[in-house]
Amino acid sequence: MMGPSHALSGAAVWLTGSWALDQFADYHQSPLALAVGTAVCAGGALFPDLDLSGKVTRNQGGATVARTFGVFSLFIAEVMEKISLGVYYATKLSRDPRRNNGHRTLTHTLPFTVLVGWGTTALCAAYGKWAVVSILFFMIGLALRGLFDEWAERAGWVIVTLASAAAAWFTFANLPGDRGYPMIGLAVGVGCFVHILGDMITKAGVPILWPIPIKRRMWLMVGLPNGIALRTGSKAEVIVLRTALTVLSVLAAVGLVAPSVLHRFNIEV
Ligand SMILES: [Zn+2]
């Protein structure tokens, strides 16, 4: 799947989940908390592809994510790719093939998802304000890059970086601190998980079972069979899937925000 589809799926899952919590569990969030969760989840849904530096594959979605913050994120991607490749070789079994780059390995596993979600929460708890601002800045940048890819491409990474910084600061200044922190970690973790599911419906698949060894393979790639797998950049992805995700997001957002808007204008439903 390409960057915008990943980002959209993160946003759709967060909004739909929030709507379900609102409807069935009586768990309400402020519009700002909803917007932050959605942006962070959309950003988190691009995070695993930060294991793909621009140099490795010039024409794939991953490279787009790696260019969010210019050379800085390209460097992070380079480091993530090398660490992933290191972990691949450190845990590889006899039937796992040789590889020369780490894309779609460590960052596409469940332990990584849990680690990132937990790590985000731990950072926020330990460093408070500064960790929250930094994480929001980073995730909002990825979300902008993913959701508004054409704008981001035209605007360039400096504008994207400035826009993320402004959004992160505004959010931090307006979000009450008491229950915002664990939500950020959860949104990052859910986003990573949604990314893995998105890659699973493509042919290449992801090592979802790692670190469970199966038939002398630790990095078995699990994906849909050729006949029904989603082709990256195909009409099914760009038109059908993205439209469905957009409609879902809009419906959930309307369902979440409409009651309070109607209430404000004293309209009973
Ligand atoms: Zn991926």
C-alpha cells in the first residue's frame, strides 16, 4: 500500500474506534482530543515505513515518508533500516533468505508495535511536556505528508516541518494534560498495527509471526495469495479503498461531532 492509503486507514480506524467508544462505552473525547488522536494514528500508520530510506527505493511510498523532515528523516530511515537488517540477521534461521536491506522486517512486527506504543507512553510519562510536543510534532509531520501527499510534495519539507511544529505547539497549549498522554501512545501503537494489516493485504506480506519460528523460518512473510492480493498503486487501492476509508472517516467524524454541534444550537435529536 502507498503512503496516503496507510495514513487514511490510520485515521479511519481511530475515528471509527472513537465513535464506537462514544456510542457503546460512553467514552467521550473533546474535538481537539479527537483531532490529535486521529493525526497521531495517521502518522503512526506511516511510521513502520521509516525503515525505507530514499536511497534504497526511489519510487516507493516509503521514500516519501522518509522525506517528511528532509535529510533528518532520511537519516533516521537509514538508521532504522540498518538496525532492522541487524535484527534480521541476528534472529534469522536456516531457511530465511539472505537480504541486503531491512525494509518490511523489524518495524513490521507485533513486538515492534507494542514497543513503540509503550515507549511513546513511557516517554510522555517521564519527560512530560517536551516529550509530548516532540512526539506530536513528529507524528503530525508524518500525517501531513501521508494525508496531503500532493500538497506536501509541492510545499517541500521545510513547510511541512513548520506546519507540524505549529500544530504540535497549538495542540499542546490547548490539550488538558490529565488524560492526553496514554492516548498518544495508544494512537501510535494502533497506527503501527493498522500499517501492518495494510501491508498484509498486499502480495509481499509482512513477518507478522516474528519471533515465532515456523519450519526453520523466523521471518515468514504472511500476505494474501496473488489472486486476491491488493496491487500497490492499483485502481482498487487508489480509488476503491481510499474512497471507502474517506467515507468511513467522514461518517465517524460526523457521528462524533454532530451531537455536540446540534446541542450547541439547542436542537434536540
Ligand atoms: Zn510497510
